[in-house]
Amino acid sequence: MKAQSSSSMSSLPQPDHPDKVMALYKFAALPDVEALKAPLAAFCCARAIKGTLILAPEGINGTVAGTPEAIDALADYLFAHGPFGDRLAGAEVKYSFADSAPFLRMKVRVKPEIVTLRAPQVDPNRQVGTYVEPEDWNGLIERNDVVLVDTRNDYEVGLGTFQRALDPKTANFTEFKDYVARHLDPARDKKVAMFCTGGIRCEKASSYLLSQGFEEVFHLKGGILKYLEVIPETQSRFSGECFVFDERVSVGHGLEPGHASLCRACRHPLTENDRQHEDYHEGISCPYCKADKAKHEAAAERQRQMELARQRGHAHMGDAAGSDAERRRREKKARAEQSRQANKA
């Protein structure tokens, strides 16, 4: 039976930053998504909330930011007193704070799915695997009779994953079905444990495996991010860093900003070793796009425009964005180091 997920604020201190960020998802029956879209967009825009929310007949997914008062009002609108009624109650919600606005505009989109698998037989509102709390995860994945599968894409797995985890080497989530057909067998693999970044992908993946006849399917509640937040590094079975879809690029234990960066040509996450590779040229190419001349030419032109802008004493848009992201990353690392030192004192 599906356990009810909970909405909760982080146990960390809430700093006095101007922007509050809310990331959420919930599988819920929303057959009236078209009617919900416009009022939700109007509610957010009226309060200067920015970000992206995806609505689908199967639920809601997205990340938005605004003043603390605006985000609190949106939470009330979504989970209690708005047109959604109580259908989003128990959503998986994560709150954080930002030094500056992380999004430029507000978008509410209606899509067929909130996480795309293209498997009509899958319905996380009807059946999902067994949720496993982060505190119980190590004990499960250390069992010899459990097959551990990372459901994320290959570029995410490349930055870090759990020890002993199988890498499906998928470029997108829709390829996960082919991986299951080729490499997993319900007659042989009696217990399958899966994990993803925040939990949403595994709800669908576990539902899919159950529809294919797998008997015991487990998934990490709250995903890697929750695990890294609550499990001490000395007890962790996660190696490397976790890719995240924001300016941090990656996080490590305690959700401290990681060391990864993005290639400006192909947007592939890069480790420190990647940046030492002979095929890495800052702002132009990396080992993962070394054969894509079109990307290199576009990136080189962007670099040229940035250099011209600097020579004229003007900030180029791409230059400003890159510099701002790097500045935020340095500031977050500095705060994390200050926090570590304070805890040691």
C-alpha cells in the first residue's frame, strides 16, 4: 500500500534571504488540469512568484520561488483552500532559500505526464513500490538478494551513485522500459530496489515494474537528496556527488554545494577530472561533446561576444549569468565551510 508522503520544512535554520524556494511533486488524479492552469498561473503572477509548475492528469511537479509570504500563500492555495481541494495533500515538498531570484519568469504547463515514461499501464495513484526511509536504506541495499538500480540518466550517474548500483545507461527516462526488458527478470530478480534524485521518478519506475510482474519493489523515499541530508557521511553508501537541476549543478553530503560545473557547449556536468582533460576548453568544448563541431562553433561565438562585451566595458548576458552562478557557488561553499568550522568549535 502506498504510504502518504509528508510536507515539511527543512530542519536547518531558515536564513533571512529574500527568496523562498518550493520544490514539490504529487501523483494525484487531476482530470481538470486545463481548468486549473489559468487560475494557478494568475495566482502566482499576482504574487511575483516565478518558476515552473507542470500539471498533468496524473499530478503536479515543479519548482517555484518568491517571497516567503508569497510561497506560503501558494502552499495554502495548493494544499488546502484552493481549487485543488485536498487532492495534493501529502505532497512531497522541499523548501529552501536563495540569495537572489533563481528564476526569470513564471510558467504553468499542461503535459500528458509529470515525468515522462510513455507507459499507459502505469498509474502511481493506484500502485507503487514500498517506500524505504533513508535511515533504513543501507540495510536494504547491503542484502545479497536485492538488485539495486539507479533510475537516473547516464550523465547524472556519472557524477555519483550508490555502491553496487546498476547503471541503465539511459539518455532519458523513456529508455528505462527497454532496460528492464533486456536486463531484469521478475522470475529471477525477486527484490528490486531503486532510487533517483528526489523520489518522483522512482514512484513511476516502481509502478512500472509492478505492472511487469515484479513482486517486491522498493524505492528510496525522498531520493538521494533526502539521503544526503539526513545520513551522516561516515555512514553513507553514496559515492560522488548528486546532480541537481539548478545553479549548484551538484551537491554532496549535507547538501553542500559540489564541485561539478556545466559545459557551456553541451550542458553536460563536468567533474574536476573532466576539466583537466585535453578535450576540455573552457566555454567551448568538453570530453563529452568533442566531436560536435556545431556546438563548439556556437560556444566559441558566444565566448567571442562575451570577450567583445568585456572589452567595451559591458556585461554580456551569458557572461553575467555564468559569473553570477559561479559567485553564488563560491558563496555557498564559503557558508558551508563556516558552518562546518562552527560545528567543530
